[in-house]
Amino acid sequence: MSLVLNGDQSHITTPLTAIVNSLANNGSGAIRVKSISPHLFGSGDYVSIVTTVVAGPFFIDVISATQFDLRASTFTATSTG
């Protein structure tokens, strides 16, 4: 069963945030993001990320409580912090 939720973003009072710990190649050439603590995002969420090697909005695929992949991204360099 697939559940699709649609909503009005103006109703979001506290956006989720996560501190990026590192970026790596996910094994398929896309960027895998590792956060310091659980990020609480879900697959298909639209996130904005800004680091020294990547910036922009991306849809994501959650890998674990502290890792997610940036869809339509290309890994070019490792980054930490």
C-alpha cells in the first residue's frame, strides 16, 4: 500500500533540520549525506542543502536514520563538517 500525503507548506511551523557530518559516494555515483543525529526525513522529502561541495534543493531517498541520498546528484568530492 502506498500513502501519498499532500499539504500546504505554509502550515509548517517548525521545519526539520539536520547537521551534515559527511558526504560520500553512495556506490552509484550519487551523493550520500550522513547527519550527526537522526534527521527525521522521509523518502521523497524535498530538502535544501548547502555545503562547500554541493548546494541546492533535492528530493531524497532515506537509507537510515542518519543517512540519505540526494536524487539526481553527482558525487564529485568528499566533504566533512
